[in-house]
Amino acid sequence: MAVAAVAIGAVLALATVVTAGTRDRGPARQQEVASNGVRISVPAGWPRNATKCGTPMSNTYIVDVDLIAGCAVLPRPRVDYAEIKRANLDLDPEAQLATEAGEAFGHPVLRGGDVLSDGRTRQVVVVPDHQVVLVAVSSNPALAEAITHSLRVD
């Protein structure tokens, strides 16, 4: 009976250590992405420009991609992505979502966002003096917010 109690105690102790180790791994690994004078952090496993006709096809970060006229993917896949793009701020519909004034590394920025019809959160940051729009879309609102808050302006 004593041997069984010791064995059960050892199993419970091991389970506690494994659970604590899994829980305390810390934040997910990140990679830094830079374009047009701004830098952000995105999940390390995201590939660059996994798009078709400018539409994200899997979780990805998008930089330095031009729109392709007459090319569209429908229906749009429900994936997470971050995009850094140069834009005409007066005409870009995503830039219009950013209305809250703020600052990032000494540069004025505008922040905003919404929820897409499929339930994903879209966060937007505009860096007017660089004519750059950062868009983060995710089914996890905390991830979209973390991406936009990782913004660094060079």
C-alpha cells in the first residue's frame, strides 16, 4: 500500500512539473518584418507574401505587394495576416478606419479597427509621414492588437 501511495505521489508530482513547464513557455516565437520605414513583429511561422492575386491564402505577412488588376480570389480564405503597404491615405478604405491620434517612436500615427463580417478583428495603424498603412487581421483579437502595438517607426 505504501509503495502504491509513493508511486501515485510521484506521478502527480511529474504531472505538475510537466503542466507548469508547458504553461510557462512564454510568448510564441516572433519574427521581425520591415518595409517602408516601419517594423512589426509577427508569428515566426508565418511566411512572406503567401498570396494569390494579392489575397492572403494562408496565415502570412504581406509586404511590397502591388495589386493585380482584374485578378480576384473568391471567396476570400479566413486566415490571419499582417500587411504593411504604402497608400494614398485619402483614398485607402482601410486607412479611413484609423481615426484615433497617437504616437509611435516620435512619429504621429492614427489607430483604429473593426470586426469583419466573418468575425475576424482588423486593427489598422496609419503612419502619415511615411504614407504607410499597417493592417493586422486575426480571428484572435489579442494577436491583431499585439501586431499593431509592435509597430516601430525608423
